[in-house]
Amino acid sequence: MVIAAFAGWLWLAWPAELGGQTTYLSTFGDSMEPQFHAGDLGILRPAERYDVGDVVAYRSDLLQTMVLHRIVSIADGHYTFQGDNNSWLDPEQLTRDQLIGELAVQIPQGGLWLERLTSPPVLGLIAFALIAGGGTAATTRKLRKNRRSTVSRHISDRPARSLSSAVLSVGSLPASLRAPAALTGIVAILAVGLGVASWAGPLDALSSAEVKSGTSMKFAYTADVGRTAAYDGTTATSPDPIFRKLANRVDVTFTYEGDPGTVAVAAELTSPSGWHSTVPLAGPESFTGNSYEGTVTLDLNALEDKAEAAAAVTGVSAAPVSIALMPQVTTASGAEFKPKLPLNLTPIQLSLTGGEQALTVTDSATSQQTVLAPRTIGFNGWNITAATARAVSGVLLLAVIVAGTVLLVLGRRTAALDEAAGIRRRYSSLLVRVHPMTAPQGRPVIDVTSFATLAKLAERYGLLVLHWNRSGVETFIVQDESTTYRYRAAGGRAAGAESDLAGDETFFMEAASQERNT
């Protein structure tokens, strides 16, 4: 039962980097305040469904780190995130397979406590405890070996402790607790090793990676259409079509995010016949910040007239006319970004081609750069980040402490309820099991208060201890030439009632006689 519970806990808490489904995230920054503060610990699990309002983690290709933000919108299978304390949306649009997991448990300041628990001083203290525990077990085995070589070495000169107060080693635990104790020891070694490896270097390290530029542009258009039954208000906005009977001038706004440089805007006209022409709309303009917003006006009548003039020369109809609005950004390094807003112009309306997603254009170009990325720890094909390793080692150490405490309590309780079994394990080389028989008349029987006293008597006379069990009471005796020394211990229940003890005055005389001859 203990093994099953411990294994179940490990299955739930096993980290995703090692094949599990649980992710540990120690937060930093203030983007999720007031719900999250720097140093909090988030435990995440994959969800069957993610909805607006869920706090979910994802791996950001742009920031090269894990981000824990809230879902604010879902459209066409793409998730948009925003920090609770941010006034802007996250620039990346994520699909479901890019999501790591939903927040399942939040532990305030848990990340800081895990960091302290897995710090080098604490890990060193735990390693010392493990080494000391191993030394104690080795000493116990050595004493047992010496005990086999001579009976006199079996007895300690110091006062014996009661078995109920002894700290049990794995070898002295009841059989039912040895496997959980061994498993706890293995997990402790794993936790210490993982913690040492995670603290052997920084959380982040320089590495070469393909980094997306992160450059993007968002478009929006509006037109004054007056108050008519065609629209709810007096202004038509993207992505709705603009009916030319109501408006022929459209204002297009574009918002750029990226490196500073210069921007120029043009409109490229094309027709099904293959005719095309470029119409400048705004000359080059320099900007210094990492963002720029501009607006140009499309005169639909003028654009249509230009296409019709070409059609009159070629003799091929120009309708419909495709319009690609192109703000061209050239950065100081010479890199160019040429997003396009695709529009379709007919005598009836101007419409957006490609749906609402065409209003956002992100540069997909990548470059090989040296970036500061999370340091990973790898073994035999398994890789885990140093930050996750610290969190996992802390969780495992907590589990070891809890499991060790439970095993210690159970071990002491078992020892207290079965003192006889403890004596048999500890003094096995000194004991001889016999069948009870009637004791000789006239021989005095002296009851001693502890088995340690009986063992010292056996050492003094060079004798073995005879023992047997009846009615759940274990009887141990040392018999010299004229006196019998006796100790009774519980063997599976509390030391028996007087009715159980009154008739237990029998000994195996043949065995006793052999012992004296020995």
C-alpha cells in the first residue's frame, strides 16, 4: 500500500522533461500581478481543452523562454495571450500543440523555497545525512559479522536501548517496509544528484540558436459611410467590406513592431489579364523607436481609373482589380520587411482577401545568433533545464522527507508491537529455538527486566539463549547449573495475560543439556 501510494505520487509529480506530464515553473517579473508574484511556483498539467481565461504556459520562440500568461482570445485554432498586468497582447499566436499546460497548483513563494531547499548547503547537508546513514548500516553489518565469530562480542557494553526507540536501518526494518525504504533511498540519491548537477552552473548559458526576427505589422482600415441601413454605425471598419456606393475613400492604418529604420508605402495593382502597376502612397520616412504607426488613404475611384485606362489600351477588362498595400521597412542594418495587405476592388465593393488573419503579418525569417538560453542537463538522451532540475530535486526531497518520516513512524510502531521479532533479528546468532517441555521441580526461575540483561548473563556463562513461542508470547531463557533466567516479550501482540503465562513453565531439557555440555 505504501509502495502504491508513493508510486502514484511519483507518477503525478514526474516532470515532463523526464517523460511525465507535470511542468514546474518558478515565476519572475510582474506581468501576472496581482495573482502571481516573482518567486511563486506554478505546477502545470496538460488539459483536454483550453478556454479564454485559463492561465497557461507556452514556450516562446521570440523570448527563448517559458511564458505563463492568460488566454484572452481564441480564433481559428490560434491562442492569444496577455499578462494580467500588461496593457498589450503577447506578439505570438500559438497553436494547441505549442501549449505546455494549464495552471493546476500555485504555491506562493514556492519557487524561492525550492531554490533554498536545493541550494548547495542544503544538498550538502542531505548528502552528509545519507553518507552517515550508510556508515551506520555498514557498522551494523560489521557488528553482526563479529557477533557470528564469537558469542561474547555480541553484547554491547553500553546500556541497550529499547527497540521502540531505536532508529531502524533498512536492514532492520520489517520486510513490508524494506522495499519502500529502499525506493525512498534511491529517490533521495536521485534528488541530490539532480540538485548538485543543477547548481553546478548558472540557470542560463550562451548557445547558438535560430532566432526569429519578431518583426510584425498589423493593419486596420476604416471608411466614413454615414448613417445607413448597411452598417450599424457611421464608420465601416476592417474586416468588413466597404460598399463603394457609400464610400470611395478608405483610410488604412499600419502598426509596425521591430528595429528602427525608414518606411515607404505603395499600392501594387494587378488584374486577371496580367497587367500590374505600382502606385506610391507615402514617401520614405525615418523613425527611431522600435514601433511605428502610419496612415495612408486609398482613393478607390483613382485606382479604378488607372486600371480602366490600362484596359482601354490593352482591350482586356481590368475587373476585378487586386490591391496589395505594401509598407516597406528598411532597417539601419539593411534588412527589409515588406508586408502586404491584400484587398480586392470591384465596382461594387472593396473587400479583404484572406480573412481577418490577413490583417497581421509576422516576419518568419530566422537568423543564427548567440543567445542566452536555459542551461540543460542531459543523461542518456534525456534533457532537462537547470531551473526545472532544481524544482524537481526540491519536490523529490520533500517527498523523501515525508516518506522517510512515515517509514520511521511505521517502523517504530511495528517494532513496539513485535518486540520478539526485533530480538530475533538482532540476536539471531545467540538464539536456539526449542520446543517447550515440563521444567524440573525445585529449579528457581528468575524473570529479568530486559533481554539485554539476559544476553549479558548468557555471555557471562558462555551459554546460548533458548526460546519458544506460545499463545503469542515469546519466552527466552538462559539456564545454568541451578537457576533459570527468563525474559518474556510480545510476539505479534502485547505481552500476554496472566492466564497465558501461568502455564508456560516448560523447557526442552535435551536442548538445555546439550547447551551445558557445549
